[in-house]
Amino acid sequence: SSKKKWRQPVASSALELGGIKIAKDDVVKDDPTNNVPDTIFSKMGMQLHRRNNHPLGILKNGIYEYFDTNYPNLFDKFDDLCPIVSVKQNFDDVLVPADHVSRSYNDTYYVDAKTVLRCHTSAHQAELLRRGHTHFLVTGDVYRRDSIDSTHYPVFHQMEGVCVFTPDNWQASSLDPTAYAAEDLKKSLEGLARHLFGAVEMRWIDAYFPFTNPSYELEIYFKEKWMEVLGCGVMEQEILKCNGRSDSVAWAFGLGLERLAMVLFDIPDIRLFWTNDERFTSQFSEGQMGVKFKPFSKYPPCYKDISFWINESFTENNLCEVVRGIAGDLVEEVVLIDNFTNKKGLTSHCYRIAYRSMERSLTDEEINNLQWNVREQVQEKLNVVLR
Ligand code: FA5
Ligand code: MG
């Protein structure tokens, strides 16, 4: 039947991460302190960043090459740390305030009240410092509840970099420790951008992160737009102090591998990283940095609107989770196209959902089927009133 075609592959009931066996029941639970859907569990064993002929693996190796060339034997590399971490690791250890939005169930996947799917690779900074590492790169899959479009996916990949300096490093310069670390950070990352992209236009933007001060974001000019590719800064002294390095300063960065890979390989849609379609996978091979992706013909999108009266608990992230749970990677975008409040104070939202497969044409029947299921579940799970 047509249903068979679009249904997501059923997640196997166990997977292995960094040598640890994880059962589906350990991650997806019918419990109010858990908000991890099946679709997320099914992505957890994929390890795209560890495949040497996948664009993310090729990019990871290209970044390794830059650090190995410029700092021989200095950086320790980790790419299989378990993505299931404690709230303490993900937030407390990097000084994220107790009331920060990123801690909410709307933004983060919770396994239980004390355990999350890491939302950034910064979750490993403290433990690695404590274990004695002073120069390290951590690559991994990270998880965030988010909206749906061509540059957002609930699972993406980051690489964290940390470099610790001791007094003899900055004493040889005329700079204070913080200025010394900030200058070295910018120099290293500008060098990395040149290594990956050649001559590119880039700019530094002042930013804020709870774990660094000062903090910056690096933007690269790509396709007539400035695109944010990484966050970074001088590590808060508190983190060093709590993890056995009170005499030191350090820099840290966290870069988005998909964003960089989209620029490097000309990949137009973030869903493509997850496809098994040979017309995608066959275009990339080990060590081939920056080969431009030749898109296969785009199939037509199909737009469906859904309107409903919202309640106080409605969020767009919750809606997107429902839509993804049904349509998986067949959903390209969910956009709010109309929003009004009537005289009685009821608020109505209308969302336009774009369905499109990157691999084939969808039939009217299966799209109608998807939309029908979306309408049913939106009503049931989000407690809204369809119009
Ligand atoms: C962080 O996650 C910080 N932990 C980065 C950091 C590390 C700062 C160390 C300072 C020191 P942010 O949320 O901005 O920051 O994400 C970092 C990068 O991940 C972004 O610049 C972007 O390239 C990428 N990114 C963020 N959200 C998404 C998303 N939904 N899809 C794809 N890439 C994303
Ligand atoms: Mg950012």
C-alpha cells in the first residue's frame, strides 16, 4: 500500500554508542519527564560524522588535518562520546543559568528529569578538563527541538575545540591572559576558515554565551548572505577553576558541521545529510574536500494549510514534532502564514506545510494521507481546535 512507502523505518530496539549498549526503552519512555520521540531515537545510532565518505566525516577529517598540521600532536580527538548526558554536564557545568530558555522541555530533549540528549558538544568541556586534557576536539551529534526549514534539523553535528594556556604562554607576550587567548582564538579560526574555503569574506560578531567571556560568532559571506558558522570565546575562569586549572586561561569554540558542509559542498537542504539515495552518497568520497554537489532534479513540492485555535500551551516546536513524527523527511518546511486574535480573545494560527521528497514524486494519495494524519494528531496531541 502507499502507506508502506512513506512510513519511517522502524527504529531497531537497541543501539551501541561508544561501546555502550542502549535500549530503546532507556531513551523513549511513556513518562511526563520524557519528550524523546521514536524518530529521534532512530537517528541516534547513525554516526554520520564517523563515516569517512560522508560530507560530515570528510569535513571532520579536513578540520583534523588543519589542527594536526599547525599544532602537531597537540589536540586529542573524541568522536564517540555518548550523546546521552546529565543535566549537570549539559547545563550546570558550563554555567547555564537555572532559568535559561535552553533548559526548557520546549527546546531540549529530556530522557528523564536529570538526563538529556546533549544540545551542544560543550557538554563535554568540564569532564575532559577534569580528566587532564588541555587541547581537544569533540565531534558529535547534538539534539534540539526546533522549527522546520532547509537549515534546521532536530539532530545536527558540532565540533567543540578547547585550548588551555599556562602563564608561560602569555607572559612571553605583551598581552594580558584574556587578550592573549582571544587573539590566538581568532587567529586559529581564521586560519581554519582559510584552510577549508580558501579566500573567503568573514567577520567577527560580538556574542553572548554563559560559558565564555568575551564571546564571538564567526560569519562567512555565502550566496549573498552572512551565515553564522560557529560560536566561541575565552572560557569563563569558573569552569577552569572547578576542573583543576585555576592557573590557566583557555579558548573554546563550537562549530556547526552541517552549516560549514553546506557551504563547502554546496548542499542546499539539511535533510540531504540523512538520505541513503545513491545519487547523493555516491558524489562524496574520503579526502575529497569541497567537491561541489550536483543536485538531482528537484521534485515538485506540495503545500497544505492547516488552521486552528491555539491554547496557552501551544508552541511551534511541538507542532513541528508532530509533523515530523508523521511525515519524517518528507516535510520540507512549516511556516506560520496567518495569525489573528478574535473579539473573544481566541487566537488562530494557520501553518503552511511544504511536503517534498528529495528522491521521488509524491502521489496525491500519500500527501492527503499525511495531511489527514497531521490534522488528526495535531488535534489530539496539541489540544487545539481545528478550523
Ligand atoms: C553553541 O552551541 C555553543 N555551545 C558554541 C560555543 C562553544 C560557544 C564553545 C562558545 C564556546 P550555538 O547554539 O550558537 O552555540 O550553536 C553553534 C553553531 O551550531 C552555530 O553557529 C551553527 O553553526 C550551528 N547550529 C546551531 N543551531 C543549528 C541548527 N538548528 N541546525 C544546524 N546548525 C545549527
Ligand atoms: Mg548561535
